[in-house]
Amino acid sequence: LHPGYVYYGLYNNFVSTLIWFVKIFSAGMLVLWLLLHHLLKPLVKVREQADGIHNGQFVKQDSLPRTVELRSVVNAMNRMIEKVHVIFDDQEETLSQYQKLLYQDHLTGLGNRRHFMSRLEVAHSEEAASHCDLAVVKMLNLENIREQHGYEKSDDAVLVLAGILKELAEKDDHYCARLKTDEFALLIPAREDSVSQYIENIFEKFRSNAGVFDIREEISLIAGISSVHVGADLGKTLADSDFALMQAEAYAPYSIKEATSAGLALPQGKIQWRCWLEQSIEQNRFYLVGQKAVNSGGDAVHQEVFVRLKNDENQTVPAGMFMPMASALNMGEAIDRVVFQLVKEISKKNHDIPVALNLTASVFSHADALVEFNQLLKHFQQSSTTLCVEASHTILEQHPVMCAQVAETVRNAGHLFGIDNLNIGLPLHELKTVHPDYLKLNAQTLYDMTQEDMPAGYQALRTMTKTMDIQLIAVAVDSEEVRDHLQKLGIDIMQGNLLGAPEEFV
């Protein structure tokens, strides 16, 4: 035979063998890739879990890998996360119990005088969410009932009134506390009806319930009312309520006296309020003021903005006085739109200090308002100014899912998310979901938490915040004593009139 046939056969065999080798090699590599991808897939989740722990997000991995080595790693990380959750839950329970010991009246379960003073300071500060009226209700002849019928009968009378106040507080979203043995205080947000009518309703309920204990003729109530204005003097508000209470005591039982005050010239009735707010928007009467939060070195960490407007008499009206009525008139979104535009203008002028904006509830409950907020975020992505977005603890409790979504959106945009007006009396488990960058807590609350022999509450709070890498900011710092004390505790960032009063943006 000719040797060319041999070479030709060898060549064909070589090509066939090479093709089969490539096919088998490719199939083998594909199978190996699929096998490794399946085996190492849990490793991606382990990496994501490790990154989450680094960022303070402790997420447990439920699906365990089949690989023995990876399974042991996932189990170890899950055990660590379980311990972190146990620590957080234990500290939350400690903080809750501490809140009861520090701020709760042992007989009625209402807030005590210390807690009331803390809430009243917040109502006077720039962080106030709404305009309030202060009403002090006093029980007359309670001491005589105690002497004649014993402590049990007097305590029953106190519990009757406390039950009425607690029921109305839960229904109408206001705060009540027991100041003294026979005095109760109420912080009532602005209402359509008068505060006097509201107190009359309390008196009527008490009269009908007091008859059960056969003390209707022996005990009665009186009340003194004063207005709480943002930026006003705390002592004057208390003095006005005391004076009104003294006037009521000089009259017949179940008397109500209201401290007269010139106050602000505000509209009366919903129609007038709507016209006034619409006119204020058209005439650009809204403006922003800023208050700096500073660190221990005196450097500004951020500048929180507050919205105000001028009325027809050129008086300054804080947000706490018009926002509740604006929300009732479904005008909250319109005012939010104005505020967002003003914040955009600030970002064009101010590039050095981050701007802190406290969102209203409409952003978390209305789709249109959320769209407006997302447009604000897009604007700040093109600006060199950092945005610190804040939501109150109350909003977090009402809209936890939306808060978590907004917080994630804010962080993805490169900005910060914080919780304002933290209330240690409310559950804190939502913090694990939202994971804020910072928490704002009233300075007086922090001061009270570290007095006497009960520092455990503060230690629990610090453990929780350090575990989740959350900064703690003390607000409403108005005295050098409180400031110096907080500095000793290691609170590095503070905000308040002592460190700098709110100033209008130029």
C-alpha cells in the first residue's frame, strides 16, 4: 500500500481523537464548574453574612451547605449572631425595665414628674412635632379621704382618674403623667375643639366613675391650662399653669381656668387655616433655620434644619404650630415639597456641613411624597453636600417596613439615616431592621439615666449602640451641668441652644 493512506488514516484518527478530547474536556469542565458552583454557592452567602456583620447587620443563614467544612463555618457564624441577638434583647429588656423604674409612677403606671419634665422640655425645643397645651388636673380633698377612709380608698380614686387619662391618651395620642400625689399633667396636641371641652369630658367621666366608690361628694377635680410654645421659657409655662390652677381652686369644684397669653395670631377654623397655608406657600413665607450638632472638639457634625413661616403680623410661627393642622387638611405633602425645595437651595450654597432633614409621616405613608423625596436624593447625588435623613421614633413604630426601605435607599445613595427623639420606653427591636447610623436622645434623659444608683440603663443603651455601631447624639443640651456630665459619659456629639441657637440660612 501507499504510505500516504497510512498518514491519512493517522491524521483522521488524530483529528477525531482531538475533537473527542476537546468535547470531553469541555463537558468535564462544565460539570466541574456546575459542581463547584453548587458546592461553593453557600460561600457567597457566608461572604454576604460576614459583610453584614461588618456593617452591623446580623442576619442568620437558615439554609446550611452540605459541605462539612462550609457547614461548620455557617454554624459558627449563626451561633455568633444568635449571641448578638440575645445580648441585644437582654439589653432592650434591661432598658425597658429601667425606663419603668426611672420614669413610671408605681401606682398608676403613668409617667412620673421626672418623665413629664423631660417631655415638656422636648415640647419646648426645636424638635417638637406639634404645638401642645399643658393642663394640670388636681384632685381636691384627697388627703381628707386618706385620713377618713384609708389609703385603699384614696388609691382607688387615684386609679379611677389615672384609668380615664390613660384611656384618652391611647385614643387621642397625647401624654399624661402624675406629678404629685393629687396632681396629674397632660400634654395635649393642638385640637379642633378647645382644651377646656376636653377637660370637661374628663371631669364628666370621673364624676360617673367616682360614684362606684361612694366618694362622689367628697372628692372633686379642678384644672389649670397653659400653652406650650416652641422656644418659650419652660419656667413661665409651669408658672402659668400653676397660676391658672390656683385661680380654679378659688372657684367651685370642677372649675377650669386658662392662663391668658397674647400668643401668636393664628387662623381659626379649617377653612381659614387652609387659605392661610395656601397663601403662605404662594407668597414664599416659609424659610429654614439650622442648628448645628457639634462634637467634643467643637466641629459641626451636621446642621439640622427646621421649617418656619411668618404670619401677617410678621411673627415667627414654628412648624409644631402649623404642621398638625396641615396634616389634618391633607396639605402635608405640599409643605414637604416646599421644604425639599428650600433644602435643595441650601445644598447649592453650603458644601462643608452635612444637612440633617427630619422627614414627616407623609413620606412613609403616601406614594407621591416618597417620589418627591427620591427626587431630593437624586439632587443630592449631584451635590457635594451630605444629607442626613432622620425619622422620629414614633414614625419608626408606625411604619417599620417603609422606614427600613427608606433607610436602605438613603445609604445606597451615600448618605446617612438616623432616628430622632428616641423613646427608651418604646420597643427597640426595629433598630435591628432599620440599622440607623445614629440615634438622637434627649440630653435630660441621658442625664437622669446616670444619676443616683441606677446606671444600668445607660450601660444597656451603650452596649446596644456599640454592638450595632450606632452613634449616640444628645439633643436639647441647654445647661453646662448637663453638657459636662455627658462629656464624662463619653457622649461625643451634642446639639442644643447652649452649643448654638438655630440660625436662619442666608
